[in-house]
Amino acid sequence: MSSSASVPDFAIEAIGLEKTYKGSGKLPPKQALKGIDLKIPTGSIFGLLGPNGAGKSTFINILSGLVTKTGGKASIWGFDIDDAPRSARAAIGVVPQEINMDPFFTPFESVELQAGFYGVPKSERRTVEILAAVGLEDKKDAYVRQLSGGMKRRLMVAKALVHAPPVLILDEPTAGVDVELRRSLWEYVVALNKAGTTIILTTHYLEEAQELCDEIAIINHGEVIACEPTEQLLRRLDHKTLVIQPSEAISTLPPALAELDAKLGSDGALSITFRSSETGIGRIIETVRAEGISIADLATTEPDLEDVFVSMTSAQ
């Protein structure tokens, strides 16, 4: 805990969290989580990434009370999910992957009903304010069945916010959402975070995680295989690619460049991938010029989160 007793250092903390699903018929038991240790800092935007079937949904469902853990401990906002389940659930809002709501309710009615489920007194409900925040104020009296897929996603976020939870989990919130809505949704999420809400995000759009998240954990086969600040995670792949556009076209690679594993593209550009800790760009440029090649333009590209993700999960 921090100096303020009400604000823990970690919004979510899991220690040795395990889940084994019982087998049935010819299906053997499946261990979905194999002792997850994870500390998610309060106030962060935290990315939880992993391939399908890695254990992300099981982890989220244990936190939200939908799945019972087999072993280990977990707490939300300092409340142990076993010792203080009601307080733990009250501290979390979950936006699930599946859109599930009554098509004959209006957004206003849906949010009001959700607030009732959480025991929020009518005098303390912020239904219109929340709907306005997610861009649905003008649709508050329309039927849910009349909303577009993107609007339904926004309504899912609104429902997760009715009890003002300090922790919000977004499970693939932009799946199937158009680019414009995705951008507006992220603007709202970032604003929520700046106002103090801790955000946990799962997404298959790795560029989103790279841009938004302060820290990222990668789960594979029920285990955490990495948990680091985003910038540190990106440095795991120690390579860059230098793309050189010669002033005059060349048809074959000189031997010195072949030794550097240079590739000659159909557009005449040279691509040279190198380990930045071993080879400097200056040395490569000197080698290119020593072969009599004058340089019209050059650019470098660095690995992104997708490269790191593929490298780490495919090695498992």
C-alpha cells in the first residue's frame, strides 16, 4: 500500500494464480493458468497480450468472478478476491469481448439497470453524464437494436463505468470497430486514465498496445513470459534495418555487401538488417561507399511490438 490507505501501489496483484479446467469424457483436464505472478501498477495503462488460448480470458474471468481459481491469490485495489469478494468486484469494471445486452432496452435503461445491479443509489447515478462521455447522449432513448456495432461497444464501456470503478478492464474493445470510432474510444480511455482510472487492455491490434500502454505483459501457454515497460520490451529485439536508395541502379550485390546480408529490392533499394549493439550505421555506409555506390537517400526501421510478440510467442 502507498501512504494513502485507500490507494494501493498495485491496482491488481496476482500471486501463483492457477486454473485447471476439469476434463470431460475423452477430454483431459486443461491447465489454463500455471502460476501467474503479476503486479499491475495503479494509474497505468497496462497491456495484457498473448495468442488465442494463452490464458488472458481465464485471468480476466477470475478477477471478475466468472471463473473460480484453482490455486494462488489475487487482489483488486487491495481487496483479496476470496476474503473480500464484494469489495474486489466493486473496484473493477469489465468490458467483455462479446456484445451482450437486451435489444429492446434503450441505452439509458441499460445503464440505469446496470447501476441498479451494483447498488448505486438513484441520487448518485451519472447515467446521462456517462452516456455523453462515450458519445451516446443523443441515442439515449433509441432502442439498443437500432445502434451500430460501434455504438454498442461504447454502451458496453458505459455499463462498465456505472459504479465508478478505479480499475477498468477492456477485453478486445475495438474488435470490429471502424478506425474513427477506435480513435475516439482511445481518446476517452486516455482521458479516463489521466483522471485516475487504471486501465488493463487486451488487444490483437499490437500497434494500439505499443502506442497506449506504459507496461506490457505477454502471456503464453498459461504463463507470463515477459512483463516490462513498453520501451524496454521493444529493446529486446536488438536489430534495425537500414534501407539505402543508390543514386544509380545496381544489378548485383558486391561481395562486401553480400557478407552483410544485404538484400537488393525490385525497386533497386538495398536493405541491410544488423544488430545495433554490434554494428554501427556509419560502418555500413562506409562499406557501401567503398564499393563505389553513391547514396541518394536512406532510412532506418526498428522492430515494433508485433516483431517482439511473434519472436517471443513462436519460441515457446
